[in-house]
Amino acid sequence: MSKRSLISITDLTKEEILRIAELAAYFEEHPYEPLLQGRVIASLFFEPSTRTRLSFESAMNRLGARVIGFSDATNTSVSKGETFHDTIQVISNYCDMIVMRHSLEGAPRYASEFSKVPIVNAGDGANQHPSQTLLDIYSIKKTQGRLDNINIMMVGDLKYGRTVHSLLQALSHFNPTFTFVSPEELQMPREYTMFLDQLGISYTVKREIDEAINEADIVYMTRVQKERYSDPMEYERMKNVYVLKNSMLENVKPTMKILHPLPRVGEIEQEVDANPHAYYFNQTENGVYTRMAIISYLLGVKK
């Protein structure tokens, strides 16, 4: 059995990213393939999740695997004082793969060092979210017909948004142009802009959506993440700093699509849902096929 883990999008080569997108397209055409009959996959969510957890578990079931795990760590021996190390070590005896989300950055990487089975990072703090990135890549390829030379505008919480951090790194293989729209307090961390500088990838920084939206192929909206704030008043001040409205979409490119990792709070008005540029609900469906591709690829059953 393969022991390949997926902790960061940088664990994958450009060729592997493209291969997983190809597999996702295959699974969209063949959404029930019992390639993992007799296998057991653990779904461990130490932090709340709806889409990521359920789409992973849907993917596992569609592949024929048995699913074990938890969605609330307070119902486990962690609440009794068991260490994270011991929890992972024990559960890795029970399964063929662990999919995990944790609030602490680096927790999945740490788990991969002693787990007997592959670890898939389903999000760790404000750090990485590689499976979301791969479904975003698949969504971009489906809607634009290409990955090369995409003009992508990222809006909102770029400081704590693990999805934008991972997507930036993945798209760096494909000569993108970035526009970052955020308040100064939530701007893209310097480590990521330095990464782009080193690769010679173009990016601009704006403060308003309408300054660059008409040039975008993809508008990637994000929410301000309440769980990253210790001060409720600061969150309330920032949460609706950007709101996408239909009136902003009148002169955009005909093929432009709006993506969002969800959940949405108030940053996209509901009236936009019916707009042909809205793609975020289709994006969630793509997540099932992409996660089927990730699981089968890492376990070596669909190379």
C-alpha cells in the first residue's frame, strides 16, 4: 500500500496536479467506482467543517471504502487528556488512510511523521488546504478551458485564508496574473508575495473590487474568518468590508466565474447566486470528484 501523504500543495509536482485534475474529470463521468472495497479511511475533524468533511466522506463512500472517525474531538479521548500523538498513532492502526482537519498549523505534517498510513490535510489553521486547491484548479480548468495565463482576483481575508495561500502556490506553475484585494490588515502575507517575486509572477494590490474586476478571468471571494479573531469587535468591523453585488458584474468578461471556498457569510449577496458568473455551488460538487481523485491517487489504485 502507498504511504504517500498530502500535507501541502507543494508536495505535488505540476504534472501530479494536472493528473489529479484528469482523474477528477474521470470520476465526474464515473461517480461510483468501488476501487477501495475492503479499505477503511478515517475522517478526523478536530475543527468544524461541513463541505470538506462531507465531500471527503462522500468521496470515500463512492469509492467503496468504509468510513470511521469523528467530527467533534470533545467526544474522543482527547477530552480526557490523550495527546495528539497518541490519538493519531492509535487510529493509524485502524485504517488505510487518515483525512484530518486541525486548528493548529503544522498538525497534519507532524501526524505524517509517525502515522503508519497516509495523512491528507483537510485544512490546518491559516496554513494550507490542498484538497480545496485541487478542486479549485479543476473548477478553473473546467470553466476557462485552461490553467495557463489566468488572471485571478483574490478578495477578502488574504492573511488568514489558507485556501488562497494554497491556490497561489498551485497556480504558480501556470504563469498567472494575480490581483489581491483586501484591507491592509488582511493583506496577503509577505512570505507569499516574496514567493511570487522570486518566480517573477505578476501581481497587483488593490483596495476596491471594482478597480480590477473587469480584467479578471476568476474572482475568488473569501470570508473574513471569525475563528481567527480573538477580539469580537475587530471581527465585526472587518467582516463585511467587501460585498460582491450584481451591479459590479455588468462589464466583466463573458467567461468570468466567481469562486468561493464557502461558507459564505455576507461577502456575496444572494442575488448573485442566479447570475451566470456564479460558480461557487458547482465548485462544491467538483469537490467530491476531486477528493475521489486525491484518495485513489495517493493510495495507488488509480495512477
